[in-house]
Amino acid sequence: MIDDDFVRSLLNRFSFLALRHQTDCLTLACPADSVADFARYLRDEETFDLLVDLTAIDHGETADTRFSVVLHLYSLIHRAYLRVHVDCPDNDAPEVPSLSSIFPAANWHERETYDMFGIQFSGHPDLRRILMWDEYPYFPLRKEFPLAGIDVPLPAADVAEVTGADVDPAPMMGGPFVSPGSGRMSESEPRAKDESWTEETIKQS
Amino acid sequence: MISSEVGYNSKVEGEVIVTKADAVINWIRKHSVWPMPMGLACCAIELMASAASRYDISRFGMEVMRFSPRQSDCMIVAGTVTYKMAEVVRRIYDQMGDPKWVVAMGACASTGGMYRSYAVMQGVDTIVPVDVYVSGCPPRPEALLDAMMKLQDKIGREPAVKNLTQTAKSTDLVG
Amino acid sequence: MSTTTKEIQVGDIGARAATHSENERMALNVGPSHPTTHGVLRLMMELDGDLITKCDPVLGYLHRGDEKIAENMTYNQFVPYTDRLDYLAPLANNVAYALTVEKLAGVEVPPRCEAIRVLVCEMARISSHLLGMGVFGMDAGAWTPFMYTFTEREKLYTLFEELTGARFTTSYTRIGGVARDIPDGWLPRVEKFCDQLPKAIDEVEKLLTRNRIFLDRTEGIGAISKEQAIAYGITGPNLRASGVDLDLRKDKPYSGYDQYEFDVPIGTKGDCYDRYLVRIEEVRQSILIIKQVIANFPGGLWYAEDAKKIFAPPKEKIMTNMEELIQNFMIVTEGPQVPPGEVYFEAENPKGALGFYLVSRGGGVPYRLKIRAPSFCNLSILEELAPGHMLSDITVILGSLDFVMGECDR
């Protein structure tokens, strides 16, 4: 049972843990260097053996810790989820130990997180891109990457030569109209959130 | 095929019909278009539905959906073409033998659809020449069948004999 | 007439070839455009004769950037994208997404809305399993079950079209309710469909379940043990076929599932045949659930009336009253206002557990939306599962795992 006793015993046992909240499920914060031991303990002693999800959040370029990796674990015995936030210590070269030796499911999730955010997982057997092509130079889910994309050459050089095709930024004019909701009325008109190809902002290349 | 202008009288001419070579060649081609289903995403399900028993595509002679490009005439690009997949689509298009046509089925294949993002090619016509665009997300099987009928009309208007004497386009990746 | 028999030693030639190429492996590339794969999946395989020694799946050929798109759209604008995740059961994805946002926003939907959602989820489950099993039969070489299941799916499509306006890719749910109420006379039609469906399933079963060829092709192939399944994060019918009793409809009931009585089929060996049997039985259980929902269908509203900043008021009020007009304007332009926080919600989709992890910083647009796709996790076991099998078993294994690349790549 995930009750207050359980939470207290966990926090007492591991001094590096911090309780973030318990609104929809127990959410803990764990530092990067202890996450492997904590995950192993959860799997072996506390029956949280199903790794449901492993992903990351980009808190923005101006945040103190920019990237944090988020794990979701499920226990069939407790019938409850557990969420662990792991902050990446370095903002420019984020790195976190890999959990693929503890949870084989983490293998592909970590590859995807690397692909989308550029977070390195030390100890991962085969860290390469999984959703984008291997030579893609950017990390798409970072906040500074525009939705429309950035001009890069097509992955297949011979096709690009024959057809003249290119990885072009997608046209965003007439894109999803969302109002920012704050600020002056004249500025909070609904407009496409990503204006990377309008007359006002220059197309990124 | 038999019209009064030809003045066909079976007692005189026997079982012989005189017509244009173009008409015969196009008639044969358009009534046995073998599609190469490039089923990528949700439109592939509607493509399968149009091949199933309710919207029988076999009425048009098109049920031969062999996934071999060498044996097919028309590539139906059904679904979103991502930049990673573009190379594959083009290679398969080049492996198809002449004459070949392309149908861009659905909004994603025509113009990128509602996916205006970094990974989606905004329309398959960037890499292959498209003959018929079908709108819809996904297009109903009736819309696809309507598109195939338009393709049949388009095939009927082709200068088949003139094309026969042309050499293969040198821009193909595969010879 | 006497015939002279001559003995030919063919065995020697075969043996010689085997010893000659003992350590020569062949690299084979399967896909991405290949009829046996459920979408665009590429398998880079290494073969020793006919035996697979290594299998490396390459994904990403249908990666459309859904998660990045979600950060630029309001919550209701994102619903059509959820349709196209698992495009065989779009209504189930819609419901899972709506439930996630409603959980964070703290919105309670009325019982009628819950009943509608359960009903369409189960119909989507039937639709997905029918296609999965039809195509599984086709992968194993049987064309007829594909045609039979597609005919049943066409009847489902007609029902969906009447309810939502689209055959599939319905975009039916909104945050705080569903788009429109069920039309008159729709429920009896659903019931009629459910009454004649068991006969169709029986026909498919007659063709496949005790078919010698089908049994030879699927029994003992692709066996996943309990521990392996949990270690690789597999969920849904694949996990249950391996003997693990995890069904989110029973363990963590949502949207009123705890009111209905149904069984959860559990397999024993976790091979392809078990996965097929589990899915067929799940269709039968879904029919039971649908009948119960229709029998106890509650009246009332199909949306949360008190969700002022989240669900738009009815059109009659919008066109006549100022306050409702402003409310509608704010919800459409700024999006349903969801308080800051994070939430994770998983629903029992036909493919597995579809989860949405939503991080909101307030406002009408999510800050981060992670889609936990069941097919992505189910497919990750392929690298370990395929070696040791024959090349022709790969089609059967892929068919039995029943994944969809739209969901896997997002």
C-alpha cells in the first residue's frame, strides 16, 4: 500500500530522496548519481518491476536545471504508480546513468530521450537515434528548436540529387491559432504559435 | 470500342475492328492497373478497406496489390511521408517499370496534411511526380475509387504510342 | 514393365553446402515497405541459413513530431492527432487523452458521458482486434478471415460514422465531455450489431483456431515468459497472454468500468497462439460489456456542465447570451484552462496501456506531453525474441504482437 508509512519509510531509508507531491501518484526527486541504486531497490524490494515510461522535460534555456528525466514505475502488487524526477546536473552536456541493465524496457526509452533531447545515458549499450535518422544534427524536443524544423540536407544524398528535395521547414502560415492569453488585447489575438516563416520573423536556415 | 463511325459490319469485316493503337493500348492499361500500395499510415487502412468486400476495388481490376514494385503500375502513396521514409518511397518508385503513375492518397501525402512539423515532408510530390491527388483525412474508399477512375481517364488520354518510342528517363536511380 | 531405381545421394550435397557456409551469415533487410509489417518498420536481420541470429528493428519512418506539435496546440486542437496514434482504435485514444487532461484539470464528467466513453472504447477494441486477427491470419497465409473481419469492421464504421461523422479518425471527445450526444436509435443498432457479431467470430475461429496449418505456424513460436514481459514493459493482450494478470480496466478502473462485469482472459505459454486466443476472447468480453452498458444507459448530459473554462456551453446559449459567447471565445482561442501541475494517466487500449504524461504550466496549451505508446514498448522485445526463430516465423511474430507504427513512432 502506498500510504504515509510507506512514504516515510522510503524517505528515511534514502536521505537523498525528496518528496515532491502526491497529487495523482507518489512523486519523488532523486539525484542523478543515486538513481540506479534507488531503481534497483524499487524493483527488487518494493515490487515496482514494470517500467512504464522514461522521458525528459526541458525546463527552458533560462532555468537553473534545464533537463530532468522522469521515470514512471508501476507495481502490480501495490497497484500504484510511482514517479521519479531526476535532474540532470549539467545544462550543456546533460548526462544521467542508464537504467537499461535494471529495466530492459529502458533501452528504447533512453534512446528516444537521447534522440529528442540530447541527454546522454552513461552505460547504455547502444545509444543512437531511434526516431530521427542517424545523421540528424538537432534535438527536436528542446525548447529552442522550432516546430517547423531547420533546413538540413535530405538523409539520402542520391535522392536529393535527383529530385532536388531538401528537408525544408514546414510552412506555418495558417497554422494552429492559439491566443497567448495574457498581455494587451491587441497582442493576445490568436496567432500561430510558431511564426518561423512569416513576414515578421525571418525563416530559420 | 465499336462505334457507328467505324461502319462495322461483321458479315463484311469478320471479327476485325479498326481503331487507333492509342485507344487499344490505353484501354488495356487502364482496366488492369496493378497498384503498389505504399501504405504508410492511417490511409493504408482505408486502402485495405477499399480492397475488402464492401468497396471492392477488384471491380476495376486493381485487387492485385502485390508489394513488388517490379510488378505494379500505380503507386498509391497512402499516409504521411516523413523525410526518413522519403528515400524508400523514391527508390521503390524508381524500381517500377514504365508506364507508371502515382496517386497521392490523403492530405498527408498530398501536402503534408495537418502535420506541419520538422519530420514530415510537405507532400510526396517533392520526390515523385503525382498524377492524382485525393483529399480527405483519410479519404473514404469511394473517394479513392473516384480517384482511380480519374486516373483511368487520365491514362485513356495518354499518347501511348509516342511514349513507347521514347527512351527511359535518365534521372531514375535504378536503370 | 520393370523400373530400375537409382539411388541418388542428395543428402551429401546438402551437407556439403552446410559445412561450406558454416560461419557465413547473411544480412537481410526486411522493410520498411513490406506487406508483413504493420506499417513502416525496418528489420535489419542477420541470418544463418534460415535461422535468425540477430534482429535490429529500425523505427522512426512514421515519426511525425506529435509531441512537439502538442506543445503548440490547445488541448482540444490536439484531439485529431490522438486519433492517428493507434489508427485502428481512434476512439480509445481520444478517450485516454481526454481523461488525462480532465484528471489534471479536476473535471468530473457525468455518468452518461462515462457510459458513452466506455461504449465507444469497447467498440474500438472490437474493431482493433478484428483487424489484428484478420491481418494475423493473412500473415500466416489465410486470406479469408481478413475478408470476414473487414466486413464486420465495415458495420462498425457505419455505426461510428453515425455517431461522430467519420468512419475512423473520429476526434470525438473534448476536454470535459464528448462532442455530441448519441443519435436517436443508435443504441438499438449497436445492440443488433453485437447480437450478430458472435457468429462472425465463430466463423473466423472455425477457420483458424483448430486449423492444423495455423497451429503449426503459431504454437510455440515467439514465446515470451512472464518475467521477460514485465522486464520489457509489455502491456495489454501480449502481457496477459504471458500469464500476467494486469488489466487497467480492472486494476485501476476509469470512466465507470467498475460497474460492469467481465472476465479478463489470461494465457499460459505466451506464444503467438496464446496471443491470438486472448484477443478473440477479449472481443467476446467486449460484446458483454457493450450489452451491459446499453442495458443500464444513464440519461442526462454528455458533458461536464460546471467546467466553465474547459467545456464550451451549448450552441443555443452561445448564440443568444453574452457570457456564454465570451466563454466559448476564450475556450476556442486560448484553449481549456488547465491548472499547472503534472499528471500521468494510462488507459487500457486494445494494443496495451496507452499513457499520457502531461506537464502543464497553466493556460490552454500543454508544456510537455509525452505519449507512452504501447506498441513502442511491445516492439522493444523483438531484438531478444527473434533470434533462434526461422525467417518465416518473423511474420507470425510481428502479426501476433499486433503493433501499429503510427503509435510506435508518433
